[in-house]
Amino acid sequence: MSSINDSEFPSILLDFLHYLDVVKNKSPLTVQEYATDLRTFFRFLKQSRCLVPASADFDSIDITDLDISFIRTITLSDAYSFLSYCKNERHNNATTRARKVSSIRGLFKYLTVQMKLLDENPMQELDTPKQKKALPKYLTLDQSISLLDHIEGKNKERDYCMITFFLNCGMRLSELVGLNLSDIHDNEIIRVTGKGDKERILYLNQACQEALATYLKVRPVDGVKDKNALFLSSRLQRISPKTVQHVVYTFLDKAGLSGQGLSVHKLRHTAATLMYQHGKVDVLVLKEILGHENLGTTEIYTHIVDDQIKSAVDANPLHRQKAKKDPQK
């Protein structure tokens, strides 16, 4: 929780954030998001209840004085008023508002179930904003090949290996950046540390093995600051997520694929989609490869195929043809 300034939060909220960090083993980013969402919620409550001057700067409202007595006064209506404020004043989309709902629910469940500080959970019936179920964007097989064909430059071997891993293994950005030399076994198996520090084993196919072997031949050895890091930056330290993103965007642009909403994470979607479409990989196996906790997350890739089938049928030139009406009727 190094990214959170303890002096900005009341002790009861800090206890919850520490619980997320230590007991629930949430990632630092997730803990930070919970902290930000709940701070905004409490600031809204203080402002809406006129507990601060009307002229007070919202982002400067102090919430450190809030305690369990204040929290016991919060109702379900307060939460919906907050979500309305987030939509209309802060222009948060449904996904962002849904995250705020999760943060609020999490806090009140903790106070009710774990800490027994509330007799009843007022947020138990708090509904999540309906989100548009958009199919994930991904590269086609030809686009994926074009992307790989356009990789060039002084770090060609490294960049080719990274993008090959994304497209073949479906790794997350954080997983690729965190790879160590010690995670590789016989150049065929690699250990990946995913969300919640959960480890999984991935088998490298021929393309990954060859790309890895080629990169390891030129990977710097002298002067390396993090000797165990697999992918190194020009400064001879572990490559950063920002650098990897820059690499991917650079070669998407060279391949003529920029401006289509593609990103590092879309390469993960691409790997999953290609495995499901062309490799006929069972969805349960795909779930293990991707490191998904819930099968429902993986099943989005079956919907991609269903959508393509529908599009193909709709493309038939006869799809709008209607039966000729009987003139006698």
C-alpha cells in the first residue's frame, strides 16, 4: 500500500484497505482504486450533507474525521445519489460506476461480516449499473502475421519475442514484464505469475521457443541491474509496462493497424480468439491458459465466434428477401 497516503484516510477505511492488501491479497492497483472510490464517496457525502463550506474544493475535502458512527448513518439512497452524481457531474461511464459499486459493497460487507460493526448491511441490495457487453477487439490471423512482420530496429529480437508471447500465450502485460530467467525451464515451459500472485505454467510453442532462443542470444549480460529479469530496457533494467506499451503501439502503427482501438491487452484477446477459432481449444482449457478465475470471463470468446457466424449469415445477398405477397389476399 505504498502508493496510498495514510494521512488522507480515516482509520476505519485504512483498516479495510489493509485487509484487502494482506488478507484478500488484492493487487496494489486494485487497493488504490478502492481507496480512490471510497474517498470520493465520503467526500460526496460530506458535501451533500453540508458538512463542509459550499465553496470548498471537492478534491480537498478532509475525510479523516469520519468514523463508524458516521458510516452507520449512510443509506442505500445515499449510494444511489452518489452514483447519479458520478454519472451526471463526473461523467463516469457504466464500467467506472460499476467499480465504485464494488468498492462500496466491499467496505460495507467487511464492516458487517468481518468486523461486526454493523448489524445490517445497507448496501446488500445495491445494484450494479448495466454495462454494454461489447465483444473484445482483436487482430485477425493476417493482421497478427503483419504485425510480427513489421517488427524491426535495434531491439528487434526482444520486441519480436515479447509480441510473440502476447499473441501465442495470451499473457497479461504485468505477467510479461514480471517474467524472470528462472521462470524458464528447458526453453519449453514458463512459469507465469498472474493476478493475486497466482502462478500457472504455460507451454511454449515452436514460435515462442524460437523467438526466446533468438532473444537470449543477444540479451545483455554485462552491467545488467536486474540480472534475473527476462526482458530488459535500454537502461539494462527490467522493462517497464510503459515501454512495452510503446513498443506495441509503434509496431501496430508500422503495420497500419493504429487507430482501431488496439492495445497490448487486445493482443491477449487475439491469442485467446485465435486459439478458440483456429485451434478449437476447449473453453475450460482456454480458461487455464489465460489464468481466468471465472469461466464466464473466458466464455466471451465463444460469443465472438457466434457473432461472426451471425455476420456471415447476414452478409448473404438474400438476407432481406421476402416472400411475394398473394395478390388475391
